[in-house]
Amino acid sequence: MVDTVIVEAESPSVSAVSWPATIAGGFVAAALTLLLLALGAGIGFAVITPWSGAADISTTKAATIGGIFMAVTAVMASGLGGYVAGRLRVRWARTANDEVYFRDTAHGVLAWAVATVMGAALLASAATIVSGGAAAGAGPAAVLAAANGEARPGSNPWLAPLLDRLFRPDYAALTGGTGQRAAGVFAGGRDLAVDRETARRLFSNAYDRTGTGLAADDRQYLAQMVAARSGLAPADAERRVAAIEAEAKVAADAARRVGMHLSFWLVASMLLGAVAAGLAATEGGAARDGRP
């Protein structure tokens, strides 16, 4: 008697993660994010993105508007990317509905994570160009700021107009006497950019890092520098330094508050994007399988 052995053919195992669909969803989310940022810059929203610090948001009200736009952008872009990831993933045969639901949600969150990491790594320069270039006159302003040494990371853009006023020359004093004299003569031939950079570092250290204000010797040094550069009398130069110092304190406090608002909005927008991506992926996965 011959025993017959029946071997059931097993279906090949399918990975729980469909990486092509996840990466496709991430690309879609990143592309839509960039598109919406360009749209926001074009219609006048000042937006700080997760990838760029190019925009100029100087008040908490503007930061709130920019934060709301960030949240809307994250929800729309992540939702579309999650839906694409859920719709394009492979079909999992003979898998419980609860497990399918979990995998679809995970695919949406993975697509959101791919878009976030990819955007932080690859889209920084593009978002900077789009956000900064959409504003009128941003190109020439950026060139002038770079020439003055103020367009570097952590350079505190709120200091630029204060430095302009600090070193504004008194042309009545500079052109008096027997002929027109350049400010460089009063400054001992020092380059203006060198003095501006020195003043920028002093103010930045006083209000952006330590928050303790200018030291007495630094204040005196700035007064001497301003007197030599602008042609003002020493007493007038000291009064100008004191006025600019008070404005710098107010500007630094405002920049700190705006930064805190934007940090909270950034975290909220990222969390909302992750939730939207997960929910949209479940909808895409249900449509993929023909489930209600």
C-alpha cells in the first residue's frame, strides 16, 4: 500500500511594509508642501517652514497666521501623501481586517516621516529660494545683507536696521570746514563693514545669548566707534548708543516671543500632519481592497 502525501502550496510571504508605495506617498507630500509654500509666499503669507528660516515674521500675530498656514499645509500635503501610500500598497491576502487597518495607518505615518526627513535634507534651498524670492525686492535686499555680513546663520536680521541707524553719519559735521571729508577719515581708515560686524557681535552677545545687556566698557567702545564713524560729538554718540540699545532689547524680546510661538506651531503642524497621513492612508487602503 502506497501512502499519498498532499502538500498544499503556500502563497509567498508578502512584506508588511510596501516601501515603493511609502516612498511615493512621501514624494507626493513633499512636492505638495513646496507648492503650498510657494502659494503662501505669493499671496503674502510670511511663512516659516521646517526647512527654511528665510521668511520675515516679526510679530506674534504674524507668527500665528504663519503657524496656521503651516498647519493647513501639513494636513493637506500629508493627507494626500498618506492616501497615495495606502492606495498603492500591495494587497495582503488572508490578513485580518484589524491588521490591515494598522498596516494602512502605519504606511501613512511612514509616508509622512519620509516626506519630513526628505524635506529637511533636500528641500531647504528650494524652500528658501521660493519663500524669499516671492517677496518684492527680496533679491537685492539679500545681496546687500550678505555684503554687510548679516545673512549668515544666526545673524539676527532684526539687528540690520538698528546698525544702519547706529552708524548713520552726520553729514553736516562731515562736510564742514574746508572741504568734504569722508567718514573713513574720522574712523581712522577702518572699513565700515568691520565696525558693523563688531557692533553686531556685541549686541548679539548682549541680548540674544546672555540677555544681560551691554557691559559698560562695550557701551563706551561703541560710543567711541559711532563718534568716529558718524562725526557726532561724544555726548551725542553716547545718547545714540543708549537709544539703539533700548530698541535692541525690545527687538530681541519680540524675536524671542515669535520664535516660541513658531516652535509650538511647528510641533502642532507636524503632529497634525502625521494624524492626517495615517487617517488618509486607511481610506486609501480601503479603496485599494474594495472595502467600505
